[in-house]
Amino acid sequence: MTAPADAGPDPGRRAESVDVVVVGGGIAGLAAAHDLVGAGVDVVLLESADHVGGKVHARELGGRPLDVGADSLVARHGAGVDLARRLGLDVVHPTTGTVQLLVDGRLRALPPAAPFGVPTDLVGLARAGVLSPAGLARAALEAVWPRAPHDPDDRSVADVVAARYGQEVVDRLVEPMLGGIYAGRPDRLSVEATTPLVAAADRRGRSLAHALQHALSRRGDAGPVFATPRGLMASLPSTLAGRLGDVVRTHSAVTGVTGDPGGWEVAVDGVGGEQSLRAAAVVFATPAHVTARLLAGVAPGSAAELGLVEHASVAVVALHYGDADVDDLPAASGILVPRREGRLVKAATWLARKWPHLADRGAVLRASVGRIDDQRFAELDDDELADAVDAEVRDLTGLSSSATDAVVQRWPHALPQYEVGHLARIDRVRHNLPAGLLLAGAAYDGIGVSPCVASGRAAAADVTRHVAAG
């Protein structure tokens, strides 16, 4: 992240000139810089921290590194996998495994064929036993339930799904799915921004289940959903940084941006003190609230809009059960916990069950906590949080022994909330930016490593054209 915008560059200091400055060394900024270097553009990437990668980060657990941020790529969104392979990284896919859902205190298998928690197989839904009899009866009427008049404007995911299936499907299926991705509320998250496939299916057919089935069959993506570089996801940003070399400058906090489309000056507080860079273009690959502060003096309208984007704080708790035999772990690779269950943990994954290349790590679990409206974890210190998560995990799974090692990684203001109207807001933000200022990252074009790679690459393509034209 970068520091707030306090002041512009010192007018008495000569600015270093480059074609492009990329602000932020997360995966979006790294992907943008990588493409710019490949296009022969003179670029500098500035990162305030002592390392790059942003929320793609590893720490040690049991004496070995472990991803404590993003740990997988959406394989069907090819940008992340393509980049990993172009960098020479070996990409692996999860083993076949089931995900369990906590329902009224009991773990049950997640229903099949339920993209984003929206069921398309009502027979499978009934067999899963995750709905009450009344909830199942209401969901079974999905194809014949009278449709509300179509609203051309954006709606929440909950509005769309509850109108078709009833509220129980939202609370027990959709909410834990989206809670794991966005840490948000289905009644506030935009259906167009978070589940565009559901939004399109809702517009297309009387039955949402049938329309989703048709859309999925036409898409033809029956392969693995997730992938990761063998070893660590954190190898992706570290490899990118290695390729970029001196282009990357860590310990370099941007403190202000001034200028106009004729030339931008970026003030930096770095290892050598205060300095400034002059560039034809600046790519902001920073969280929305940071970008808003940096844009306040040069694009106040866009800054004001970005300042309205909320962010949820979350944490990852990794636990090692040293005395547990992997064969004694639950058969499922993961657990999803709906908000209605009142637990601290919202999702958990047994790494040896999910990733074949991590089978030798033994009984290691990654749990995530935190929602936009549930920040109980923030009131606990790291030891208290690890103990609380350990207690919940043992209660859910029946493990008799406590974890022997733990690591807690907190991610404050990590997940931007794609609330109703988000896409229109980002369109306005970009439309009102002066020429030569561009945005990339999770707040704009999708949450997750692959969308951020695509966002960074798109910004690089736009800025390359801008530099060539200027």
C-alpha cells in the first residue's frame, strides 16, 4: 500500500523521467509492469512495503513456507494460469474432493451443480439435506413461481435468488459461497458484478436453474475449477519481481501525485529520502481507498467515488495438527460455514485433501475469518484467535488434539465490496480520470489473482497505446 497524499514533489528537485509509473506491487501492478517491460516501455514500479505480492504472501508454519493469502487461481479465468505458465511455473490442480456445509450444527455434503450456491440440480439438492422441508418445497417451485417484473437496473444477489428459490437458499447456500470470496452480504452485493452468469441467466429464462444449466453447458468448461503453482502461490509474484529486476522499488511510498495530461509528477518517500518521478502515465494498482487519497488533487470526482467503496477486513489462520494422521481427517477437502451458524470460522480447507503436492505437509488446515459485518476476530490477539479457531475446528471435525503450531495473518481492508451499482460506479470513475491515469486491481475488475492479472494486463495495454500516441 502507499501512504496518503500529503504533498506534491519538491519543485526544487529535478524529477527522474520515465514513461510510466506503476503504483503498487500487488499481483495487478506486477502483471502491468511485466507487460510494459515486454512492450519496451520504460517503467518503474513503486511499493511501500519491503516485499511485493500484496495479498499473495507466504509465511512459515512448522518450519516450511505456507500461503497465508490467496492460494489458488480460477483455472477457467485463464489470465493467471497463462501468466504462471509463461513464467515457467508448474501449475497443478486440486485432487477430487467434496466440500461440506455446516447446517444446524451438522456437516453435510454441499449439493452438486450449485454455481455460487444457486442450485441447478433440485434432485441433488433434496438428497443433500441442507434445506428444511419448507425451504426445499419453496425451492422446488423455482420454475413455476411467478416472476417479478424485470428491473433493468442492478440488483443484489439476494434479491435475484430469493425471488426464484426463496430466502433459505440464500442463507444456507449462496451466503457461505459469497462470504468466502467477498466477505460480503448477499443482500448488498451486486449480482451483475459478483455473479454475472447468474445475472445473465436471470434475464434469459423463466427458470433460473434451466438457464444456468444451459449457460454452463454452452461454456464447456468441465475441467478443474482451481489451479496453483506447484509449491506456493507466492512464487508467482516473486518470480515476476525477479524478472522485473530494478524496475521494482520496494520501501517506496507514494505521497502525492500532481500534474496534468501533459505530464504527471509522483512524489515518493523512499530509501534515499524524498524524490519525484515524472511520467507520461501512472497506473494505480492500489486499494480503492488508497487510490482515492492519491487522486484527490488531480481527479476529485473519481476520488470521491472511489472513497465510497467499502472494504472488509479478514484474517487467515493456519493450524498444524502434528499428531493427527491425514487418513483420520474428514474426507472432505473443505468446510463452508453460513453466517446464520454464528461461528467465527467462515471457511476452512485441509491442504493435504485439496492439493496433491502438499500431501507431505500432514494435517494442516487453513481457516478464514471475518465478514463485512462480523469483525469479532479483530478483538482477539493472535494467540486468542488461533485458540478460538482451533476450538471450532475440533468441535466441527471431532479431532481430539489441539493444534501444535499456528500462524495468523491479518488482512485489514482487504476485500472491496462490489455492492449494488458497483460496475456503474467504476465506469464513472474511469470515465472521469484525466488522460494518462489508469486503474488496475481487485477493486475494479474482479477479486482474485486471475482477475487482477487480467486487470493489470489491460491497464498495460491501455497505457502502452497512450505512451505511443503521446
